[in-house]
Amino acid sequence: MSKTPQNPEDDASDEVELMRSEFASIVEGLSLDESSPSTFLEDLERSDDAEGFIAPMLPRQNLRSTFFSAKNAITRWFNRGDHDDDGAHI
């Protein structure tokens, strides 16, 4: 004899019972004890800054060299070869 249920309601109730038992086993493993000395957010606040991004130290520029760097960047951008128009699209 096969083990397939004859009544579809039995199949639905078996699935519901399976889901409830799985949920109960998951919840059983959770600890609701709030007596830990710190929370996750407190641990994040105390995280080590060595893991973060450290910006490189660039040499200082005077006003004249800054102006010429900007001029060269704008000239390179304007003379790039990959544009057909002024950039406006309709």
C-alpha cells in the first residue's frame, strides 16, 4: 500500500505540523537572555579603526599648480574622443 494521503486535508495538516515543529526547534535554540555585557551596536562603536580606509597623504599644492591641474583636467575632458555632442540627451 502507498503512503500517499488519500485526503488532501491530511497532506496540508502534515505540512503545517512539520512547519510548526521546525519553527519550534529553531526558537528552542534561541537565547533570550539579555544579560550580556554589551550589545551588537556597542561592539560596532568600539570597532577597531585600523580596519577602515586610510586616505593617502598627498603633497600640498600652491594656487598656481592647482589652477594648472584643473585646466589640464578640463582640457583632457573636453578633448576626449568618445563624445558626439555636448552631452545633452532628449
